Amino acid sequence: MGGAPSPRLRAIVDRLPLRPGMRILEIGCGPGAAAREIARRIGNGYVLGIDRSATAIRQALAASTEHMATGSLEFRQVAAEDFRLGSDEAPFDLVLAARVGALDGRHPEAGGLAMQRSRAALADDGQLWVDGEQRAVAN
């Protein structure tokens, strides 16, 4: 099993309104520590972690075999502004991003598209959380 989330990531995960069976998208998952912790907490739910970095995705895959074997966790290499739900994928109950430049204001040129793609991935009553704070979902 991979490493535990840092105290900063654990505090963010602790704030999320997680419940069993949820579908969660984590944008900018890095090596997957928060995604693994979320998968542990939501039981029979599903977590998809995405990151633009091939290195981060390789690390997440290597550290997450136990959760991936149950089907509760998956990782993909894709940037936030390029993410789209597949035609066979259900929307997410919650989208989480922590220290993601396209969503926290560091890269405003990508921010609008990343926010649009994040909102499009949400269920009608879904929630968007950025850096431990819930954000408005309305377009």
C-alpha cells in the first residue's frame, strides 16, 4: 500500500462530505495519497485520480495496486483542462483539486477551461472542492 497523505492533504480530505458509494474525481492527484485515502473512506465507491504528469501517474499506479484491484480506484494521465467524461462514464458526485494551478489561480489562462471541464464532470447535485473549500458549481 502506498504512503499516507501529508497532514495538509489529510486536512483537505477530512473536510470533504464523503459517504460510502460516492464517485470522486481528484484533479492533480500526484502520487495518489489523497485518492487512496478517499477510496478507503468511501468503501464501495469509486475514485478517479488524474494528473498531467506521467511521473506522478506512474507513482500513483505503483503505490495503489491494492485499491485498484478492487475496482475502487483508477488513475489517468490527463490535464484538468483536457479531461472529459467518456461516453460510458457516469458523472462524479464530487470533484476535488488541491494545489492545481489551473484551478487555484496560478495559471488563469487554463483556469476557465479547467473549471468548465470540472463542472461538466459533475452530477447535477455534485460538489466542486478546491484547496479544501467548496466552490460554486453554477456556470
